[in-house]
Amino acid sequence: MKNLVRNSILLLFTVFLSQIAFAQSDITNDVKEAIKAGSSKECSKFFNESLDVTIDGEMKSYSRIQAEYVLRDFFKAHPPTSFNIVHEGSSKGGLAFAIGQYVSKQDTYRVWMRIKNTGNQYLIHEISFIQE
């Protein structure tokens, strides 16, 4: 009986963690497609109400709308030729993140996104574009 209870708890915990990973993967895939298309409007659908944006080492906090304009200008200056997610995971504290590589005609950037569960959805709280 003890083993049954323990196994049931482990099963529920595993299902819970897999659903978290699945939801995180959904947002990561959606954001990946938006960045690939160079669409700041689509990206902003996954932004928290305020977020930190870093471009070439300069970090600033923006509202969702301001961050959309910042990315629009970035995409205009550096149109994407490709974008791929190279790693996804979560910190010891449970914060999800994704790391990608953004390639434009002129430059290559490492993209880092910090994703948090806000209410019942995953949203980007921080995004960085650092030139490699």
C-alpha cells in the first residue's frame, strides 16, 4: 500500500513536470517562429507586461509595447536569415530559459530568453541579443 501511494505521487509529479515542459516548449516554438520571421508584433504576444531587453550589452526595462518597437528596430537593422533554439532548460529555482542563435546577413547573435509562468501562461520576462 505504501508503494502504491508513493508510486502514485511520483506519477502525478512526473505528469505535472511534463506538462510544464510541454507548455514551455510551446512558447519557445512560437517565439522561435516569430523571431525567424522578424516579427516583433508576433514576439510581443509572448512578452510580460514589462520585461528587460538587452541588445549588444545594453539592458533596459520596457513595457510590452516599447519592447515591441525596440525589437522592430532591431529586426529592421538586422533582418533574420535564420534563427534556431540551441538549448532549453530551467534553473535550479525552476525558471525556464531558452538559448538560440540569430543570424542576419551581417552578424550572428546569441539570444537568451528567461520565461516565467505568470498566472496560467508562460511569458518572456527577459530577452537578450548579444553579438557573437
